[in-house]
Amino acid sequence: MGFDFLGIVAPHPPIMVRAVGGDDASATKASAVALAALGTLIDRFAPETLVVVSPHAAGFWDAFTAATSTRFRGDLRQFRAPGVSHDVPGDPELAMAILEEASSTGLAAVAREDAPGDGYADLDHGVVVPLHFLDSHSAYPLVVTTFAGLSAEEHAAFGRAITRAAVRLGRRVAFIASGDMSHRLLPGAPAGFSPRAHLFDERVVSLLARGDFEGIAAIDEQLREEAGECGWRSLLVLGGYLEGYDAAGRVLAYEAPWGVGYLTAAFAPEAELAGTPAYTPLSGAKGGMPGADASATVRLARATIEAFVRTGTSPEPAPFDDPALPARAGSFVSLHTHGALRGCIGTIAPTQATLEAEIVHNAIQAASRDPRFPPVRVEELAELEITVDVLEAPELVGSMQELDPKVYGVITTCGWRRGLLLPDLEGVDTCEEQVAIAMRKGGIRPDEAISLERFRVVRYA
């Protein structure tokens, strides 16, 4: 009991529970590991009550609620996993104190008395899933609250009311903000696809890492709508709960394997967060993960591969909003896992009506038609590294002296046979090596006469 407050952000997709998702649950392993670490942190905090705000609990758009039930019970039977269940006591005294503190400052806040005749109130999956990882054995008393369609400041005020109620009663309260991020990161995602949805998740990850809840509150309404999120208001309540505390913030995990962003974070005294895993946004060659600092070309390639591998469909891409990108061009999509090549297919010259369509076509080919590799499997998607090369028009050269394997790609031609090698590849250091590899790829013998072309690429990660 060495610290006085603990705030947690927890995702709630049922599929991340193995009894629901089976092998697919491994795609959210980082979230599961992070939540398990926070379960240990909760036990060290030893709360007298857990207060959870859930986007899926029964509530009202014009008022906050707190459930005053004496017991809660819930499971995942609607997701074909009735064995994943929780039966925990409530804390009606704290629930009433929260409502009193909220009402005393003019907030609309009402009690939820939705327990049936057996005295149990139902728990929705927005509570059951986090509890499955965070509180699998201790069964701490619980208060379930809901947010409302009110202002950002009113949500923060409701969070402050939770803290005041806890202080008034002398309760050690840990607060759990249940919520997922954007639901529109990939074609085929639950709420459809928005090419700007990733911006919401990127912003939230960055702001939470700094504990900037004012920045969270200021996120543009249009961007929130494009994201189709369900966690923004939960975060606002968490921010209010944390006011007045010297809270360090740590994002432990972020991933989005099915087009919905799952974020796990903790807020506690900095010393208490030592040893918990920390999320590092992917960059460089591991770009293109939803929410990462990746180029639009790589995001499109990854969205295409995700959709194709999972559903056999491909997206209708929105036009790139980047004047530096050509309207049409040849492109190569390269896939790696843990640094090893996993597929690479491309076109020397444009074959599609737009660059966007070119990348969609080549991404599917790289994931499913590279003859050197089997098609990419669902379980590989989370580890897939993607780069996209956009080719400039090739030009004829008279000799190898005009080549540079770090700057130019090369095309070797003999009759109808052509071989191509991209520039700046690891292990290819000389013009002779580059040309020899390109010839082998084109089925051209070393003693055959060839013509040489060089080309520049812009590599996106």
C-alpha cells in the first residue's frame, strides 16, 4: 500500500480472450501481456474498490450513471464463452457517494438500479474483458459507471467527483477506463474504413504517454467521428480522476490487428511503473502498423494485405493526399518478418489506372503470389514489416560505370527476358553483384549479352 492512486486504460475486445478468439487471440498478445502486468500492479496497490467506466454499460446520453448494486455478475456467453465469468461484490456506498459529489457540482448523475430479482446487476463485455486480465482471482468490489453525451469538461468533473467520493469515504480506489480506439483502421473493419482514422490513435498514444488530458479533450470532433472510437470519453473521466495527483503515464501496448485500435496504459507514481512493459511506436522498416508513424503508401499496403489475408477482399483506396506522389508509377511492395524476406512483388512501369491501385495490386501479389514463399497467414500479420518502393521511369545506360547499387535499381534485358533488382539492398555492395543477381532473376545466363537500365526509387516505410 505504498501509493494512493492508480488509473488504467484497458481495451475490451472479447476476441483477445483465448476462450473466444482461440488462436486468433495471439494477435493481441502484447495487450494481454500488458494487462497481466497491470493486474500485478493492481494487486500491489491493493484497492478496496475498482471503479470502471464502460462504453457498453446501460446508461443515458444526458447523464452520468453509477450502479448502486450490491453484487455484479457477467460472462462472455454471447461470444460463445460462458465459462469466462465474474461474480463480484458491489460497493453501493461508494456509488452513492460518487453520485452525491457529482450532483453537488451541478452534474447530471443518476443511480443505476438494474439488478433483477436475484440481486445481481449484469456486467457487459466492456467490464468482463478487462477484469478477465486485470482481476482474475481477487474479485475486488466494483462500481460500474457510464459516460454521457456531455462536454469534455463535464466528463473531467465526473472523474473529479469519483476521487472526492473516494477521499471522503477513505476508500482506496483504482480507476479503469475501458475503451477501444479507432474502429476504422482497415478495410472491412467493424465500422468501415477511414484513411484518417489512424491519426486519432497516433494522437491518443502520444498524448497519453505525456499525461496530456487537456490535449485528449481538445481532439477534433470530426477526427473522433472519422475514427469511430469508443474510448475517448472514458479517457476524459480518467483525466478528472487523476487531477491533483503527481501521475506518471505509461503506454504499455498498442496494436490493431483487426482494424480496431487496442491501447493499454497506466497512471501511477513513476516509481511504481518501473518494470512494466513500455510501448515504442514502430518506425523505419517496421512502418505501416495502424497508429504508427508510417507513410500513406505503406498504410495502404498493410490495409490491403490485412483485408486480403483475412477476408479475400481488397479495398477501394482513397486518393493519396500527397503532391509528391505521382498519379501513376511502377511500384514494389516488400514484406519481411524479423528481418527476413517474406515476399516482394512489383511492376517496373504502371499497369493500373492510379498509383493507389498499383500498390493494392502489388501488395496482394507480394502476400499471396510470390513463388518463393507460401501465402501470408493471419497469424503472421502482426509481425509483418512492409516497405513500398515507388519507381521513377528507367533510363538506358551504356555500361556498369553508370550504375550505383546504393542509388539506382537495375534492369537487365536479353530479348524478352528481364530481371530487376531494387537499390540499396543489404549485402549488395557492387555493380557487378547487382547486375549478376538481376540477370539470374531474369533467367539470363552470365555469358549472354544484355542491355542495362537504371532507375531511382523513393522508398516508403
